[in-house]
Amino acid sequence: MGASRILGGVTATATFVMTCAPAFADVTSQQVWEDWKAYLGGFGYSVQADEAADGGDLTVSDIVLDMPLPEAEGDLTISVPEVSFTDNGDGTVSVSFPSPLPILIQGSGKEGSGAVTLDYTTTGYSMVVSGDVDAMTYVYEADTMAVTLEDVMEDGEMAEVGDARFELTDVSGQSEMRVGDLRQATQEFTSGPISYMLDFEDPETGDRMQMNGEAESLSVTAEAAMPPATDMSDLNAALAAGFAVDAEYSFGPGNTTIDVDQKSGGEAFKATTTSNGGTLSVAMDESQLGYGIAYQGLEMEMASSDLPFPVELAFEQLGLDLMMPVSQSEEPQNFKLDLLLADFTMSDFIWGMFDPQGTLPRDPATVAVDLSGQATLNTDLMDPEAMASADIPGEVNEVALNDLRVSFAGAELTGSGDVELDNSDMSSYDGMPKPVGTVNLALEGGNALLDKLVALGLVPEEQAMGARMMIGMFAVPSGEDSLTSTIEFTEEGQILANGQRLK
């Protein structure tokens, strides 16, 4: 296994260490450690360590976590020097680490072997566990927490690496867990400023990538359900056994800079983003997968050796909200998709390339699409074997256009509608399900925009004339440079536009 493969586990390991997997607790030091081993074993790790008890205290050293990789590709090993569990004498246990704490991640397989060493450092760190065997609470805080990449080995040789570091400050949080048929965990976490940096240079080619970023704050709320034996390499089985997660991350104003210099002859690239903050959400269980991301006040600047000019873009709001079913069911299941690009602007330099005279209004543009509906799945989307089949995994039964809004250069298109899809009729529309329903559309300022595009030479006059004729077939005037259209899909397989049959 190569170092690049090993690096894939760094993020998960860093998260585990920095939060100290705060979903474990018990009433004695030994019970805390036993519960950790049971938890890790449930994820497929075998745990070996030296244990030294001193009264109610326990020091666990030379910890080695080993797990075979899926499909017999090799083994993954994580080594941690020491963890201490201290009996506070009041029914609580403190958990501590030496700082810095070196963490070794090793892997071997068909592609070779590799190893990554991380340093985990803290200041002002404390973690106290309270509760009982079946209901446990962790309270933790730190002035700083940081994970730094120290070195990388590949096939027994030390690789030349740059700097990589992730740091949190002013950290506080609380985790609670209840143990039953499933481990039910909840977590609340907040921090002050965060920072991250990455600097790598290829010693053979001289290619270099640098990334630096920071944010004013970070907060996390999360809930998770974990079966006793969770094989995350078989996500479909884990979900069927009850694995579920629902998490939301909120981050404050921040910025990121990426600089790529390919001296070997490739593309040089630089990008800077700033934002007023945003959110990221992830939800998954046996029935559905949800993902959402939203930025406020996002600005982007990009330059590339392949572009003759810099690109500057800005969004007042930028967001995506997706929810989809993932499990086979004979009954239709809900899905939705919300996309928002609100008040989009670009630099005058870009405008000037195709509109130097300022013919087009340069008002902020917006694209908003809100879709929902129902679909029936005939296979589990998280089952790789089933998805490898050439068969279509399911069918869409109903689509609702709850909101459509596109505004650009003084024109605005809006719409809404509902359509049911008859999957038993694949002949009316040449192999496509027959739609039945209505879509309403309205266009403001379309003719004025088309006139300006013709004046700029971006649209030939004959094409503009053809577009107007086509629009006239589908729409009716409702005011000065205002058009509306009602598109109907009938049970008989017809298409009507404002009552006029088109099909």
C-alpha cells in the first residue's frame, strides 16, 4: 500500500484523536478502556496494548489497532503510544494524553506499503467522563488542539513532504452516549478560530501545491446510531443494521487560498475564496441520504496559466440541499433538490470582454430551483454489486417544480408545476415514461434581452427571429414584454401550450 492510500485515513484518524472519540464513558478507568476496546472491535479493529493499573488509575501504552482492508487488499495499523485514565474519586474519570502525542498509521497491500506519522498536540486540555455503564457523558475543553504531519514513508523509504497542519482554538464540547442494542451518541462542539495549511513539493518535478485557510469559528451538532459490529466497508449492511448519522457543521467568516505551481509543464493555478460563513449538513440512515451546503457572501478569485484573464465571481448566497432515498422499496419514496445561486456577480473585466459598451444591465443574477417528488427504487443504492448492474435502479413517479427563478441582465423566468410519470406507458414518448400534469411559466423582459444580444452580435438576427417565433407558439402576452405559458401533459399523451395542441 502506497503513502497516498495511507493518507486517505489521516482525516478520519485526526478527527478521532482531536475529539478523543468522545462517545465512550464508564464509572471506572478499567471500564472506560474496556468500552473503548469493544467500540473499536465493533468497527473491525483488533486492539493490543500494555495495561498498568495503579489503584483506580490505568495507563494504557503501546496501543496497536489493526484492521484488514476490504477485498483482501492489505492491512491498516494505527499505533498510539499512551492514554491515561484517572479516577477522580467522585465517580468520574479523566482521560489524558501526553503532548505531543505521535500517531503512526501504517498500511500494506498489493500496491506496496506506506506509513504516515502525525503529531497531536494540545494545551489546556481536559476531558472528564461521568455517568454509568449504559448512560455516559463526556465534557471536554482545550485552549488549542492541533494535528501536524511529521513524515511519510513509502515502501521503506522516507518521502520528501512539506507541511500539513490543522489547528483548533478555544475548544469546548459535550458528548452523551447510551448503550443498548445500538450505541446512541449525541455531540455538541464549539471552537474559536480554526486554521489549516498544506504545502507539498514533488522533489522529482518541482511541482508544488500550497493551501492555507482559516475561519473565525466552528460548531458541530451531531447524532449517531452505531450497531455493535459495524463494517463500514459494507455500508449497505451497516445501514440495514441500524447505522445512522445526522450532523450539521456551522463555520464563521473565513478564507482559503490555493496555489498550484507545476514546473514540469502543467497548469499553474491560484484561487482565493472568502465568505461570511455557512453550514454543511450530512444525514444518512437506511432509508435516505441527505446533504446540504450553504455559503453566505462567497467571493472567489481565480487565475490560471490556461486562462488569458483572471476570474472574479461573487455570490450573496450559494447553496445546495439534496435528499434522496437509498433503499429498495415497493412503495414510492420522497426526494428533493434545492439549488440556489443568489445575487451572482462577476468582475467588470469579464463583462467587458463581450459587452464593452455596457449594453446589458449588470444587475446581480439569480438561479433558484426547488424540486421535490417521489421515486421507487428496485435496488439498494449503497450496494456496490447491485449498482454494478446495467439495469436502471428505479423509476421516478412524480416531480414537483415548487419554484423556478432565473434572472439575468434584466430578464426573469419563473415557474412552477406538478407532473406525474406513468412508467407503464413507455410508448407515448418513445421510450420515456408518459408525463401527466401542468407546468406554468412566466417570462419578463425576454424580448428586451434578446434585442440587446442581437445588438452585441452574440445572437444572429435570423436566430433571434426563430426564437421569437418559437416563444410565440408556447406563450401568450400578459403585459409589456411579459409572457406566460401553461404547458399541459394530458392522459391521452398530448402536449398543450395555452390550450393549443403541440403533440
